[in-house]
Amino acid sequence: MGEIIIRLDRVMADRKISLNELSRQTGISTVNLSKLKNGHISAIRFSTLTSVCEALSCQPGDLLEYSPDDRGHELM
């Protein structure tokens, strides 16, 4: 099975915005944003995704990337 990779760190770097500033703009705690940024989450609320996209002027696809798992092909 593939996985979803979170690219928040890359988008933040492109926009030259800190975690503290993003927290201020979105109202999301720095702890929760840090967990999101480091991929230590198993789910994300659409309201959180919307707030981050609005603050960073980006699309959800800029933040989330699907990576297929190629091992499934080897097992066949």
C-alpha cells in the first residue's frame, strides 16, 4: 500500500514563513502544525487543511503527495 507524504515544510520554505507565523495566521497551535509538518499525524481535518492553504496561498495538492508502494508488484 502506498503512503501520503506531507510537504508542508517545502511549501513553508518556498513562502519563507515560520511555524510561529503560520500558527498566528491560522490559529492552529505550533505543536499541531509541527506534528503536521513532520508527518506525525494519521488524519487531517478539512478545516485545518483549508486554513493552511489560505495562509500559504496554495492548493491541497501542494501540501499532500501520494507515493505508491512498488513492493506490491514484486509479490505477484
